[in-house]
Amino acid sequence: MQLLITRVPCRKRTKLNVAGELARLSSLLCIHHKTFFFLFLKCFTSAACVPVLVQKPAQLAWHHVLKLGHGYVLTALSMSGLKMSGHKVFVTSFSSCLRPYHAEQVKEQPLDGGWQEGPIQPVCPQASVHLSSLLELRYEDKRPVLTKESKILSYVGTITQVLNAQAGLYELDNKVCLCLAYQQALYFARGLRPGARVELRDIHLLQKPLSSFHSIVLGACLHSTVLLKDFSRLSTFHQPVASSGNLYLELLFRYNLSLPLYLWVVSLIEMLEQRFSSFFGRRQLLLFSKHQSPGIAEKFLVPLLDAVVPSENQARNIYSEILGEIHECPLHQYQPLEPPCQAPALSLLCSMAEQKSLETFCPSQLLSPLDAQHMNTQELNCRLAWSYNTFSAESFQPRMVLLGVLRVSSKSSSLQLQDHSSVLPCVICRRDGSPFADTALIGSLLQVETYQLVVEMFVQSDFPSWEQLLNLEHVREKKTSLYVQFYFEDAQILSHPKPLTGERPASRGSPCLGRKNHGNPKVELDSPDAKVPKLEGTEAGTSSKEYCARDPGSTSRASCVSRLFLVTQKEGLMPRNYMPSGEGHEEKQELQPSFQATAMWMGKPRLWANPREIRSLPELEQTTDHMEGSETQQRVLLLFMGKSSRWFPVLHPNGLYQIVVPHCTDLGVFKQLCLPPVPERVLDQSCCPSCLPVPDTWHLQHETWISCLAYPQLVPESVLLSMGQRVSSIPDLFNPRFHNVYCIYVASSCIRIIALPVPGVLLPLSPKGPASSPQLVLLSSLLLQPCSLSHAQVFCHLSHVLALSLHWICSLCCSIFREGRCTRQSPPCPSYTGVSQASARILVEDGTGEALVQCRNQQVAAALGLNSAEWEAVQSCVQSQGSISIQLGGTSAGTACVEEPDDLLVWYLRSLCRSPVACRPILLTFSLDRKPSKIPQPVTLQLRRFLGMEVEFMSQVRPRPILTSLNIQEAEHTVLSYLNSKRTLSLRHGPLPISTEDT
């Protein structure tokens, strides 16, 4: 290799003078607090380039005067090898100088074997691309490619917008995005302001790296050169770029992210900052765990990146990136990225869910066609008035992650997730069935990935019949209501709330709380710092009335009074009008949401100089003998009105709570407020001597549950007995002795959700049949055993059709519909639409017992053994007469018989009901018909006559159970033979279990 080199003798070693044309210039770099840059000189006689490392502080100013294509001479250079990569480079010394090249002042001399490495070629010899040709790259072939190679070019443009200075993202010429994150922005990126003109050399071009970002992105690696050509002439604000404490760069270098992944991470951080900076501050959001605990963004992003970034991802080699013969950098190859997940603002999430619900709304799919064709107008529109859709995280593309600050609304008295854009009501349950009562989590930021987003739709429609269900013009109004439901265990806390008046550093599992230690060292959503939460509509220390005496000193500002109480009963939330006595006016007050709870004080009020001192609960370490007063004197009726009703979703029976009065020093504050604003009869019914209205500035702190106490004897025995009532399920309610049970909802009842529905299983909006396979039973078991079945199946024989009724009614007024017109005359009905309805009463038996079965509409056709064509023919014949009723045997209540003896249709139906077509073996799916009765009637035996083998005898039998048909199927002969053999064994050796799997 021939270079223009002149050897200069030196005391220690020989220095070299190198001359050549400046082919490339790297940006300024800073590693280990040392700033340097590389320049590449191209030989005049060949295309080879040699790298020169400029590292002395006085020589860094050369970076601003060097120009590409000009000839230069560098004096007093030495040759050295880089330890990290092994590349040979020329290195400047303190005596090195930069001079313009003059051919008559240098001579060419061959370089000996000290230069081991081969020549370094420029990355792109033709480095010149115009903007017009750059934008044409958008319209190239868009076929899916797993891995793409970026194009390397040079570009000159003007900064029009600073997209994100800390992330190194700028916009050029209102069209192209420039990413400088893979280079170092020295001197706080001064000069990179809107209006500045920059020149980019050896820059990487990536097309559509992220689907939700700019279509063209220019990325600068360490091999690229970014030169500021002209300063901005605009009065724009400079946004300094921080190199230390920069979360964007920290995650970029920690995971060696590709550009698509880096742009996705930037979008997530910007989302967090936009949605939650007003709640937690920008500093708490963007902290990273180098010298302190991680911030919100790092807690959210690290698990996502651990799952997305491959574990074998290699570290970045900066020296090979600059000096390597084959250029490799994080921007060289890329894979266009579809974001793995998204976490948009709650307002956008709600609008997306509403849009999906409205797009998929189809009235004809909400009802079974077999049921809808028998409904009149009122029934049809009532069944369409309410419907719902459920969405999971996977229902959205990309997958939707739910983020929100947990709040308690003082308006709706419900839990909510909130961000800067909107609020979303939520229902939180525990998997063990216990209620959610963690008041310390109010104000915390939650991340939920397993949830159900429920969209309820309320529709006002005027469909005349089921035939017009596809015509959406009959839908007059549609309204939606959204809420999300999830389990407490599926939520992750990204940030705990800040306390208003102080912290409680004591752990909630400490022995001083008097609880059982279950030996679980993992602290999940129960915060070790019990904080006084900030709630919606309240401010610390502000109130329209002063309920306690305050000292003028500063100590009273932090002092508080607390008292422990046990909730024994809670009533429902409803609008009430409590009129305080002695107000001096009788004006009618508006109803306000309120609820009341019966509680028992667990000790005396305690004064704390600071809320941090509320660490132990000595009330739980005392015995009942030392408690002040009797049990009756300890009871109190807590009244929550107005904004204080926000505590409704976190206040539950069997829970121990602290009621905290902030900024108070008066221990008698609870007695001073115990005034009777409610009638005396209310206090008498609740067995409480006093009523305490809870002001909206007081706070509640959940401590523990009574079942978790290590010393349950501290609670009076009568209270434990009253609170230990067993919770019964609906099947359990029907167990006590084949009596009627009534469940009613009164104004003061409280309903709580203990479990969420299984994801993906929709409850039927109409009785389309059971969702699961019903149990196969014998008819005798319905009489001999207390029935707790909601529905079941039985193989039986249809013995008789006792009654049959077929008629057409007007869809609008329900009058008889005959020959295409309504028969109502006064006043005349304008409707020309009729619907058919049918009912039948049949008798079935299976050898162990008999039962009466009620059939309606399509079940009548199945009972008579008619297919769809035959059933339609019968209905069309009935339409000409309007109504036909046939009584075939037995007694049945209802309207009088209107059959015509000489009518051909009546004769056909009578013959059909007695023929083997109808009287045959069937598989009956049924539900028990439990009619309400005010007085439980004892089971009476009936005398019946039986005839068998030419022998007639009388016997007393139980009354036949009444069943409602849900489905009738034909029974196969092989199945009946198998059941007969099993039934014979059950009669000989006792009952044997029968399941549908056996059949």
C-alpha cells in the first residue's frame, strides 16, 4: 500500500505524517468521560482509507473545520491497536497538527509491515440522495419480508419539529423522522432546534419500521456523521438532552434494542407520561433503577422487554461498528414491527369498545329464531332492550393492556380506574370469594392484563315482528354503559399512592396487629406502608365545619384522632333524605346517595401526634372485660351521606377498620357528632344507641378481617354468632323438605359480587337451552329426594297428549289474528302482522313414575313428532280460523274449548295426538315448574286406579310433578335397551348412578 507518509524522528518512537483526502468523519463520541472522533483519509493513488483517532482535547475543534473531499496532512501520528476490537488505527499526539494538503510539500513513502489490517472502505461511495427520490421509496414493493436491510445514504434537511429530544427523535422537512439515539448527543444537543439545517452522511434509511410511526425513518449509527450546517433563525426553545438519568437511552443500551423496538418503547413511555404525569409527576414516571428504586415506566416496560427481546441478543461493539470492514450495527438489519401490545388512554379504549359493540350489534342474533317467531311486539322489543358484549385483552389488535389509577367515586360510590382523559368503572373480586377492601391501594397505579371489558347496550326499538329484525330502521335509540371486571390477583401495582398526612411504616402482617401469621413472606397488593389515601372530591384538612378543637401550633396540623371499629352489617346504597333536627327550617332537601352500617367500637379513641405513629392496635390485645361499657353501649350506627358514601365499595361486614379524623386533637369528636338525625325507630331496629354521621373529610383504613384475628375471643360471642351466618347458594335454598322459597330485594339489601363469569362463556339472553350437559335422572327421584336441580334429562315414554292449543294473535294488541287481519273492532287495530303461539300438556312416564310436562311453541311440534314443513302447514291452516283448542283427557285449567267437531284440522290433530307418531319414547330435557305459594302445602296422597295383566287395583300415589319442557329429542332403541337393563339392576340392588357419558 502506498500512502503519502513522511517519517518524523522522535525521542521515544517514530512519528508519522499522513496525507490524504477526507473521505468520512464520525460524530463526536464520549466513552469513560473521554471525548474523541474518527476521521478517514483516502489515498490519492487508490481508494483505500485509513482511520485516524483524534482524542486530545485541543484537537476536538478540528471536527468543526474539516470538510469532506478536501486534502489534509496530519503530523506526528502514532500507530496503535484498539484492545476492544483489535483494529489498527493512527492516533494523534499532543504535538500533532492539522494542515492543508500541498503536493509539493510531501513525498510518498511505502508503509512497512507495521500496518497489519487491510484498508477500510467507505460504507457508501455514492453518498448523495435527493428528497424526491427518498420519498419515492414509499411506493416500493410492499410484500411481507421477515428481515430487511436498511439503505445507507446521505441527506441534507431542515429540522421542522423536535418529536422527543430525550429520545433523540426529530422531524426533517415535515416528512422524515431522524433518530439520533444510537449516537451520542454531546453538549446537550445544542443547535438541534426547529429551523436548524443538518447534513447527514452514511445515514441508515428504514421503511415503515413501526406500523404506528412515520413511514420513513433515518437512523444515525456510530459510523454515521451528523453535521450542523446552519443554525436556526427561529426563536425556538432549546430542549437540552440529558445523558445521565435518561430512561430512553438506558433501556436502549441495556437491551440493545433494534430501531422498531426502540420506537415502540418510546411510544409507551410517552403514553405513560401523557396519561399519568398529572397524578405522579414526570420524575416518578421516568426514574430508572441505577441508583434508586425503579420508576413507573421501568416497572411497566422491563417485563414486556424481557418477553420480547431475545435472550441471546449480543452486546453492541462500538469499535467494530466504526472501523469494521463489513459494517454491522443495530440499524443495518431490521424487522418491521407490529406492536405486541397497546395501552391507550381510557377514553380511546372506551370508544374502541363502543365502536366494536355497535358494529357487531345485530338484533336477529340476540334471539333464537325459534323463540322470536312466537313473540308479539311488546315481548320482542323488551327482549331487545338490553344486551351486552364482553371483550378481553386479546379481543383487540394488538393486545390491550389496562392501566389506570384506582379511585373511589363520590358520585357513583363505585371503584374506578382513571387517567387524564376519562374514568372507567371497575368491579374487583378476589378468587377466594372475599371482598375487596384494600383502602391503602386507593390512588395506586394498576396494570391489568387479564380482565373482562363489559359493554352494556340499551336499545329502544319498535320492531313490529321478528321478520323485520334485519331492518335497523326500527332501532330508535342506542345507549351504552361500560365497566371492567377483574380479579385482585391479576392486578400489578406500578406505583403506590402518596400519603396525604403521613405514612404507616408498620407492616400489615406484624404481630402487634393481633392477626394470624400464615407464613407467607410475599407481600403483594397489601402495601407495607398503610397510607391515608387521597379520594375524589376531598382535600386534606378542608371542611365546611370544624368537628374538633385545633391547637394554634403546627403540631395540630399533623395530629389526628383514630378509633377502631368492627362492621357487623351494611345496608345497600340508595337515595335518602336525612333531615337533621334543630336546623330551624323545614325546606325540602334533595335526595342524596347514602348508606348506613352497623358497627361496634373496639376501644377508645386514640390521639396521634402524627399518622406515622399509628403502628399498633392495642385494642386487639385487650380482653372483653377491660372494654369500656357493655356491648350495647359499644354499638353505633354509621351514616355515610353525600361524598362520604364513596366508602361503600370498600366497607364490608366482618372487617376491622380504623376511622381517622385528620388535623384533630379532640378525643371527644365521636361523641360530639353522635346526634340523632334519623328516627328513633331506625336506631331501635338496629339495636344502636347512637348514630354517627361520617364527614366526607374523614378517612377509613382497612386493617384486617375478624377471621384473621389471633384472639377471636376479643369480639363478643353474640356478635360472632350473628356474623357467622352461612351463605347459601340457590340450589341450597330449595333443599329444606320439596317447600317454596322466596327471595326478595328490599331497599336496604346489599348485593356483592363474589365471583366473575368464566371468560368466553356468554349467558343466554333467551332460554335457548342449558349451557352445560344436564344430569340424567329418573322421574321417581323427583318425588323421593329433595330436588336441587335447575334442569335435568330423562328417558321416558310420552303416554298421552292431554291438551293442545294453537292460535294466531296480533303482534301489536294480542287479539285473535284471522285471515291476515286483527279481529279487534273497537277501536280497530291497524296491525297486519300476526304471530303463532302453541301450548300443550303431555303425560310422560319412565317406569318409575309419571310427570306432567308443559310445552310451548316449538316444543309442541317436537312433542307431536312434526318436522318443520309439517308444522308450518298446520300453522297456516290454523291462521284461517284464528284459534283451535283441543281437550283430549284429564283436567286442565284455562280457557274454554273452542274446537269445531266437524272440522278436518281438528280431526287430524286428534288423530295425531293418539297415534304412535306422538306417543313414543323421547329424551326430555326439562326444568321444574315451581309456582309460588304463600302457604306451604303438605304433600297429599291421591287415590288412583291401575290396570295391568287384566287385573285392576287401587293405590295411593304422590301427585305428579309438573315439568317445563326445554328440549325434546328422539330416543334411539339401543339407548333404551341399555337404560332398561340398568333400571332393572337399580330396582334389585338399589339406585345406580346414570350419566350421559354412559349413553
